[in-house]
Amino acid sequence: MPRICFEDLEEGTVDTFGPRAITREEIIAYASEYDPQPMHLDEEAARHTMLGGLAASGWHTCSFLMRMMYDGYLKDSSAAGSPGVEETRWLKPVRPGTQLTLRRSILDKRVSRSRPGFGVVRFRWELLDEAGVTLTEVTCPILFGLREGGGQ
Amino acid sequence: MPRICFEDLEEGTVDTFGPRAITREEIIAYASEYDPQPMHLDEEAARHTMLGGLAASGWHTCSFLMRMMYDGYLKDSSAAGSPGVEETRWLKPVRPGTQLTLRRSILDKRVSRSRPGFGVVRFRWELLDEAGVTLTEVTCPILFGLREGGGQ
């Protein structure tokens, strides 16, 4: 039986996870594989772009957020997947060496009508820098099994 | 001077890129790093989940789409970044070995008022399987430099 089920996630609560540093090596490794634009690969080239210096790919910040979420609370949960993301905002560049904190806000939740034994929890996730400034913000629903419904 | 600038992207056009296969190894490598949930890592464990078998992390499908986009048309363009993603839909599981085609629709475009020399192009990207079924769909604006504006 997983530790965190639908019933344990409370609407209106705000929690933080981390911090965890995002390194230059990680930024370049992700970019080399998935998003080899100069602003994500090379400090000198990045200086002449809109980002004004090396910064993580937006999709990398989402992937990084996913991993912090997994380690923070999905790992031992009844999470069963997501139909997609409502909105993703890449507000400010994510620089190498930044200590990122994941802030999770639970917007609302409801028992699923179409999938017995499951409920949908809508989250807002933010990656914050050391000063508490939001760099990336994602709003997304996730399906969780109910403890009492056997949906997991 | 980049090959593709704001002026070259025509509202209402639809183009395809690829196909490219997504491999089991890639799915597991991404999942191990960013989203180690059982349905993205292990065939046997995945069979007992909502996905009914091994499938790529949703964030992996977005990363894969990003790379197909880069190779398809961003590489030699004046693309300067994006403020975020309007909507991401993970419609169907992306299975190992699927030959994915990227379909790009240009929804609309406008010259930027706040950033002289740039324009915003709104795209819908879809990853299609061999049968032409949409598995992942992303709606997202990207800033491009104008050929005539020097914004790159």
C-alpha cells in the first residue's frame, strides 16, 4: 500500500521540497541530447542571446522539476499518470549552480467519475531560486489511486 | 544570416518532419534520470499500470519533440526562445519502437511590440504514430528574429 494516496493530498496546502542544485554539466548534457540551441550549450554563444548567458532549456527545467517531484512525494504514492499539462511558464532563466526549491501548491481535487478508484489532483509546481523568485511554473493534474478504492 | 526567420513562417501552414523511432533504451535512459516511475522503466511493472505496458514519460515525449523540432527547422533559424507552453496533451502512450512524425501547424503570428526586431509565432506540434494518430500535442509560442529587423 503506497504511503501517499488521493486522500492524503489536501486542497489549499503548500509544501516545499529540496533544494537541489542544477549543474552546468547537467544543463549541457540535457541540451546536447534534446535541445542543442547555443544558449543551452555554450557560455560565450549564450551571452549574445536573449538569455544573456548559459541557462537550462525550458524542457530541462520541466524534467528537473519532474525528478524533484518524484523524489519528493510521487515515489511512494499511488500516482498513476497525467493527461497533460495545463500551462508551463518559463519566467526567468535557470542558471548553472542555482539551488532550486520545488514549491507544490494543491489547487483542487475531485474523485474521478470515469475511472473508479481514482481521483484527480491539480497541482501548481514552481521552481524557486535561492531568493525565492519563481523561475518556472507548471500547472498540471495528476491521477492518484484512492486508498479506499483500490485504484493503484 | 539564419535560413528561417519570422517572415518565412506562414500562418495556416502544416508541415511534417521525421519520422524518427523512439527506442526502448532512450525511454529507459530518460526515465532513469528524470522520471523513474515503474511504467517508464520496466515492462513487467508497466503492465500493471494505467499505461498497460512500457511507455515514454510525458516529459520525455516533449523532450523528444523538442529535438525533432530543432533538427527539423530551429537549427538554422532566428529562434530566440519561448515564454512557456500554453497546453501539453499526453493523449496516448508512446511505446518503444514507434516511428514518430512531428506535425507542425502554424496557428498565428505577430510582430512583437515589446521586443523590437522580433515576432511571436504560435505553433501546434503533434507527435504522430505510423498510423497518423496523435500521441502528444503541444501548443506553444516561439520568438523569432525578423530578417529585416536584425533581431537575432
